[in-house]
Amino acid sequence: MSTIEKLRKDKMLAMKNKDKVKSGVISLIMSNILLEQKEKKRDLTDEEQLAFVKKELKQTMDTLEQTPEDRVEAIEETKTKIEIIKSYLPEQLSEDKLKEIIEKFMEENSLEKSNKSRGQIMKYIMGEYGKYTDGKTVNEVVEEIIGA
């Protein structure tokens, strides 16, 4: 089942259960995917659909970071939205697993622990594991490994 099909099914269920938050989150993601499909005049691949889910997750996490601490209700609602969005992504790699993959890649390609290697590492990880992690996390782990 593609991401958009799962979203449609879950939206109907959320509407039936009168879950306005989940329905709203799903509607937002679906509308972005459907708009892109209309513009490209073709169905998006599951990878392309997941990119919209990841983009929405990033934006929602940014919103959470910018929300003042005294707005407890808004923070809780945003955390709920984040959990809903995450449920549509494949299980994400832990930082430890990511570190292991990066170190193995560096060893196999004889890369030194310097900023010169960052581009190669980022390109490889995002190309191979992009749907299981995000660029910010990869960048933080690379930073930790190369000690820049």
C-alpha cells in the first residue's frame, strides 16, 4: 500500500472517530502530495511521497522548537502531530546505528576524519539511508565523528 493510499484510509478512519488533529495532519500531507502529482502530471513514487511526510515532520518539529514554553496546550498538540507524522515514516535509524554505518563507510573508503570527508559521507548516507534518517541528524553524527 502506497503512502497516499494509507493516508486516505487513515483519514477516513480519523474522520469517523472525530479525531480532528489526526484528520488535519493527514489532510495537510495529502494535499501537498496531491498538488505535486497534479503539477507533475503523474503519480509520485512512494519515495517522493515519503519526502513530503519528512518535510512536514521537519516543519512541525521546527514549530515545536519555536513555541514558547508557557504555551503548554500548543506544545502538547504539536507533539501529538509529530507522533502522527512519524507513524507514516519507516522506522528511523538510531544515532548509534548511524554512527556505525558512517564509521564503516569511512573505513571502507579510506576517508580521514576531517571536513574534507563530510560531503562524501553526507551524499552516501542520504542516498542510501535517506528515508530512514534526516540530514540534520546525519550532520550532527558526522560532526561528532570527525570532531569539526
